[in-house]
Amino acid sequence: MNEMKNILMERMADNLPVLRKKAELTQTALAELIGVSKFTILSIEKKQRKMTWNTFLSLVLVFTKNKETDKMLTLFEIYTDEFNEFIKNRDER
């Protein structure tokens, strides 16, 4: 499971600038939306900081609720069937 999380977080980090721009969000606006600093977003985009799982989940929520970026998460293999099953079945564990 940790390997899957790491892969998904890497994919999100790799595509974060594109997703953010498509959603018409500045680094500052996105940071405020998910409760982190602008420096955190900047550091993730520059690959100077590893994304946390909580940040990843916050970004998934933001980008799945945006009609411009929702389908891109699937295209970039960030929102996968495996991830969806993991989220749906948390109560069963």
C-alpha cells in the first residue's frame, strides 16, 4: 500500500503545475485552499519537498471537484481504480 501511495504522490507532484494552471489557481490560492503554505506548493512543484499523503488527498479533492481537471487525474493515472477501491473500502479493514 505504501508503494501505491508513493507512486500516486509522485504522479501528483509531477503534474501539479499543469493541474493547478488548468484549474486557474495560483500557488498561493491553491495553498490557501488546502491549508498549506505557498512555499509548500512551490517546493513540491520544484521537487524539493516530498508531498504528504494528507496534501495528496486534499489535492485530489480540489482537482476532482473542478470540471477542468477532473478527467486529467485519470489521464495522469493519479485517480486510479486501485486508489478508488482503497478509499471506498477503508471501513471494511
